[in-house]
Amino acid sequence: MDIGDWLGSPAAVVFAAVFGALWGSFFNVCIARIPLHQSVVSPGSHCFSCGKAVRSWDNVPVLSYVLLRGQCRSCGARFSARYLMVEVLTAAISGVIFWQFVVLAPGEPVEARLGRYVVYFLFAGVMIVLSFIDLDTKRLPDVITLPAIPILFVASFAAHDVPWHERAIGAAAGYLAVRLIGDVYYHLTRREGLGLGDGKLLAVIGAVLGWRALPVIIFLGSLLGILVSVPLLLRARRAAARTDAGEGPSVRHTEVPFGPFLSLSALLYLFGAPSVMGFVTRLIGGQT
């Protein structure tokens, strides 16, 4: 069996999923340490409660978390379920990317198929890390977004999917669109709306998927954001009413990070651009 045949086998998809889980473990380190301005390399994995180093056999993605029931072997402190979630999610996304861009493209050269997998897995990894950091801190750190723009722009030449000039326009337009919306919102309300971090995230997305993807991703991200944030706001209002707290600032100014919705929309677009664009077009046009 040559490499081309093996890439189309179920074993290759499983390998891609395991590869994704391994990277998911590293993504967890980035999510936990980057907001604290700590190195993601040193020291090695350790328990935040007792400080003991995590042994190598207790650091196997997914499996170790399940066997240890999400607890530190040394002190019994519980680890966040996010660690398992990120590893499983990264494994699943890696497998899907491999399936779509490698297995389902048997007629293309091996180098092109693997190039797409590497580029889009790297892109998905950035989306995952930024999304979970945004959920935790309501921030999208420049230390990730700014280097990701040129790195992913250059790397995307290996994918051969979107012309370079469309990606260059996408990187610029992604940031400028959010900057314009944010400035207008601030002048109208005197409060921050969309943060510039969202603009840098859109610049990352545009650098890979091109400017044509941005309107669809912004619309879909906004729709997903509304579907999630409105129930949360209504729940907060009911909780405030039950405690006779009224509608205080914590309810009126509840912050819902937009980054995860943009990232999810970008991945949905990546996996099914024609279908996603068709869905958005029908939705805007009021068709069923």
C-alpha cells in the first residue's frame, strides 16, 4: 500500500484524530497560561493546586482524564472539564479536516492534500485556543492574533484554495470592519461594543478564508450570538427579579464574548462553504 492509498484508509483518520488529541493537550496549556503571561513551554504540566508535576503516564490526552476521573493523582484536586472538552474537540476537528481535505480528495497530489490538512488544522487550533481564552477572560490576546495573521496568510499558500489577493484583502477588511462598527457604537453609546480583538480575529480568518467569507461569517456569528446570549440575558433578568436586585449593571451590561461565535462560524464555513453561503442567502432572503 502506497502513501496515497493509506491516506484514504480508516487508520489514517484515526491517526489524525489521535494527532489532534495530542495537540489538544498543548492547546489546554496555552489556554491556561497565556492569559497569565506564563511560558507555555516551561515548567512542564503540573497541578495548579499542589504544584506537583504531572507524570507522563498521567498526561495521555483524554484517557488520563477519564481514568483519573478528572482529579490530580497527588492531591485529589479536580481539574476543569475544559481539559477533556478541548482534547476531544481538537481530536474530532482534526479527524473531520483530514476526512474532508485528504480522504475525500483522492485525485489530488499527496502534497496538496497534506498541505491543506496542516494549514486548516493550524487554523482550527488558533480558533479553539482563542475561543476558550475569550470565554474565560473576555480577551483575545495579541500574542496569538498578531503573529497568526502573517503566519496563516503565508501558510495558506500551501492550501491553494483562495487567491492570495483575496486573503490579503480579507485580512485588512476583517480588522477594519470591526474597527468601524466598534467606533460607531462607541460614539453612539459611549460604551465599548465589539473589541478590537474581534477585529484581529476576523483578520486571522480573512487571511485564510478570504474576504468573500467575512460577510457570511459575521452574519452567522451574530445569529449564533443572539441565539445564545438572549436566553442568558433573560435568565439573568429573572434571577435579578427573584432576589429583588432589580436590573442592575450586571444584567444590563452582561458581556457575551463574540470570539467563540466568529470562530465557530469560520469553521462551519471551512467545512461547508457552499452550503453555509446558501443557508445564509436563503435566510436573508426569507426563503425556506
